[in-house]
Amino acid sequence: MPSTFWCIVEILRKPALVRYLNSEIARYYNPQSGTYNIEAISKEPIIESILAEIGRLRTATHTIRTAHSGNLKLDNSWTIPQGTSAIVFSQDLGLNFAEWYKARQHTTTRPLETFWAERFLIPDQQPSMRRNKRRGVEIATGPFSLEGLESLHIPFGGGPSSHPVRSFAKMIQASTIAILLTEFEMQLCDLDDVEEDLPTVREVAYGTVKPLNKVQIRIRKRRPGERSN
């Protein structure tokens, strides 16, 4: 629920992103059956990138790692002895500029302390295809990838055991986003208030990341046959 809440808030903060997502989701809607191809929606690069970015910035979790093969040197002052376990916090990793820059320089084009929907996309190589200008909306395109970032992105704890959980959560979140954006009309009541109420990063070591105050959203169920464009 917290991740879905932040997905909706961050998407609504950018009207151009709302329009772009609606146009993409519409391609996977069957008007005859009234159903969505959720599997295809969940594999849309921009959807995958948004979910990964929410996991990086708007969730706070931890995992435990053990130094199995010798001592693990962290820096000039600290070393984890072999056989010792250490707790690793997701936001410390998700906001480590030096490591993200080294892993994939493009991900640090915009500050790690801010939400960027396209952070996990690999930019298209051909300049003419780098921007999708469908219906006047300009959103960066390219394939989604976590390659090289796996050790820095651990919203589900990281490691092979997190894959089933991550896949299931992605399907649930993608379907929720699709339904809310297309079946409902939503609007942030006061964008300026939302900007001021965004949580301070690294404020919570682990647990639920909450806005500083309640976020008010207008929501209306669309009438039959009335769909977003």
C-alpha cells in the first residue's frame, strides 16, 4: 500500500507523465471484454522504471549480508571480519551517489534525492528516437534494466530469494496503477502543499515512509464509456 500510494502521488505530480501512461496503458485494454493485459503492462519499461524508482526512494527497508569469503573492507577505517553479519539499509544504498555514478553514470543525471520516472531506462541510441512525442508528451524512452545496480537496489531485500516477491508485487502495483489512472479521474488538491510535504530522505532507517502531512487527492469514478485519453 505505501508503494502504491507513492506511485500515484509521484505520477500525479507530473501531468505529462499521466497522459503518457494513459496512452501506453490504453494499448493493452480490450474494450470488448473490458479487461487489461496486466502482464504486458507490468513489462512496459516506463512502468518498471517507476516501480523501481519508488522502491529506491520511497521505501525504507534493510537486509543482512555476511562476509563469507574473507574480511570485507568497507573503507580505510572499517572492515567486516569474515563470518560477521552486517545490516544494510536500502536508502543508504539508493542514495549513494558515488556508487550509482560508477555503476551507471546516466542514473545520476538527476539528483538521487528526487523522483525521476525514467531513471532505470537505458536511453535509446538513435537521437531521433530518444524522446517519445506522441500527443505532445515528451518522455524519455528505452529498455528497462537493473544491470549493474542489483547491489544498490534492495527494496525487497535483494538476492535470488527476493525475485518471486518482486515479480508478484510488480504485477499487483502495475494493475493498480492501470485501474486507478484509466477508471478514475484523480488530481492532487494542492501541488504546492505536496511539494512541501515530501519526506526527508534517510529520515527513516526502515519502515513506512510517510509524507510530512496528509496528502489530499480528488478522485472520481469515470462514467461508463468515459475513459482517459
